[in-house]
Amino acid sequence: MKYDSIINLPHYEPKYHKRMSKMQRAAQFNPFSALTGYDDMVKEVSRVVNERIEISEDKKEEINNKLNFLIKNNKLDSFVSITYFVSDTKKDGGKYFKYTGKIKKIDNINKKIILNNSKIINIYDIINISSKVLR
């Protein structure tokens, strides 16, 4: 047979360096990404964003009237549903979110709405406001 002469020899031990651990040896055979960042790029490209809806002047006026009604009638503590746009930081477009809860404050100077959860919404990003008190 081919290996009869070496089959019973002792296992080779290196003289000048210690043996690698099983973890170190296994790491040599781990898969690697030849194109660094490619997977992240594919995920980013496939991530869906929405285009911003340009609302009409009539709709802007309706939203403004609803906000003014809430202020003038002390209804900020009423539950409201606000649909608003958040721009994406990496792509053109963004996402629409819906908040249902109470408004803490309306800042007419900076055109912002401060919600009870401390989130701040730009008034220009709002596409709809609804509430039982606004009917």
C-alpha cells in the first residue's frame, strides 16, 4: 500500500510556534465578502421609499383651519390622527407615518407641532389631520 510506511508515525508538531486553536483554524475557512459593502448596497437599493405627495392649496388651507380650530377651542388635549411625511436621509423620497395621540403644543413661529411623545412634526409635512372634535 501507498501509506504503509507513514501510517504509524507520530503526528507532526511544529518546533518554532505553537499550534493554532480550533477556532483560529476554523476562521481560515469562513466565507468572506469579496465585494466589501455590496450586501449593504443591495439592501439600500431594494429599500422602498415613497414619493412626497404634493397637496393642493385647498388641502393646505383645510389643515391650517383644523390646527387653528384646535388652538382657538383649547382642543390640543383631544386625540388626533396626523399623517405626515419623513424624508429619507439616503435616498430621494421618504415614508409616511401616522401618529395617533395628543398634541402638546403648536409652534406657529417655526411651523412645528410638538406631540405628547416629544416628537416634532413640521407642519409642511402633514398631509392629513383627523379627530372626533374636528367633524
